[in-house]
Amino acid sequence: MAIIKTMTPSSSFKPRWFATDSDTADERLQAELKSSCQLPCHIAIIMDGNGRWARLKGKTRLEGHIAGVDSVRDVVEACSQLGIKYLTLFTFSTENWNRPENEVSALMQLLVKVIGKETRKLHDNNIRLNVIGNMELMPEKVRTVLNSTMELTKNNNKLVLNVAISYSGKWDIVQACRAMLAEVQKGKLAVEAIDEQVLASYLSTATMPDPELLIRTSGEFRISNFMLWQNAYSEIYFTNAYWPDFRRSQLYDAILDYQNRERRFGQTSEQIQKKNIASNKH
């Protein structure tokens, strides 16, 4: 079931990014989400619309990407405060390498700058940075900065900020198959032992649960080769908001919508209701 939301954030809103001052209204909204139903353990977001947002405002595409950083800060902070354990952000796809060279170069420079600037903030707030994707395609400077931050934050456990860079779902499945084949050739894995669980253990997300909630901004109706295996049963939420306009208020709307859905995994509503009744009795 796809839900489309059109949201316009308040013009006075500013991302706090772990500010020391409290926001009573925001804390109340978070408390309501926590108490109303189970929160998703893993949220994945396709951050789309930076370029179109910039064009509408007469700005360059790079300015659109820069504006989107504030959205990242606010959503990361909100997920950390809510107790979400995994947040995956689709930052740069393998297909994005085909964009104009000057834009790709500018994006890589922006990535280095942002990660370098925010590493201490992530670490101080017990957030672990993890990267999924083909890092071999990235410039050496980008790999160096990412590896440094991942090493510093590797023991943090409040929130895993999973950044998908140079990533595609097809690449992820292919690299998993290659890794399994190598194990088979070494005699460490039997062909007949390969099942869904085994294949999943070779994916780049092997150490985390699949996303329960997938959010896509900008009004597009596709998942764009993003976590194809992992999103098999994710609840998908579409919003017309461009990513630079997406803030925690829209995140809360997406989570509330998720909480109001019935996740059946191929079963009937009656089966799910019986299971819920049985679990409540215990």
C-alpha cells in the first residue's frame, strides 16, 4: 500500500542537530509514537529531489545537495532520540557515477567535508557510521575519511547510521553470489546448503535486520535499485516532499502511517489477528 503525503515544513524550523536545549512539543510527539505502537527497528530512506528542489528555487544542483544535509542531520537526530536502531540513507547509487563529472566530483567533495565535520558529533552521541556499497569505485580520499569515521565509531550502539554509497541492490546480490561461489570452490560451503538465510548472510547488510519501513521523497514511485532483497516486505511510504524539505515532522508521519498498517507477510488478516490475540494472552 503506497501513501502519498505532501508536507510543507514551517519556515521558522531549524534542525537542532543534538542541541542541548529541549523541545517540549517534539518530545511529546516522540512519546506518542513510542507509546502508540511498536517502532520500526530499521528505517531506510531514498533521499530524492535535491536537484528539483534547487531548480525550483533558482539554485544550482550542488546547492540542493548542500541543503539536503540539514535534512540528514534532523532525521538522524530524531531517529536516535526515538530509539530507532538502524537508519539507512541511500546517498549515491552505482548509476550515479554516470552523472556529469563535475557534479560527481562536487558530491564527493561535499561528502568528505560533511563526514569530516560531523564525525565528532556522531561519536559523542553514540552513533555508529557504517557504509554499504562498492567502495572500490570511490576516490581514495573519500575511502580514507569514511574508514576513519567507521573505525572511530565502530563500538557505538545507540544507532547505526548506514550510508549507502556507490550502492545498488543488484550489485549487492551479485557480490553475495560471488562470495558464496568462492566459498563453494574452497569447499567451505555446500551448494545444497544455500537458502535464503545463507544468501542474506553474504549481503552487505548481513549484520542488521531488513528495513520494516522504506521512505522515498520527491513523489517518485520506484525503489531505484535500492536494497532489492532486503525490501521484499518493507512497508513503503511515498511523500511529495523534496528531500531538502523533509524534516522530523514528516518522519513522524511516516512512522505513524507504518504503525497503522497490518503486516501480513503473505498470511491473512484473520491469521495475524489470532496470533496477536494469542501473544497478548501471554
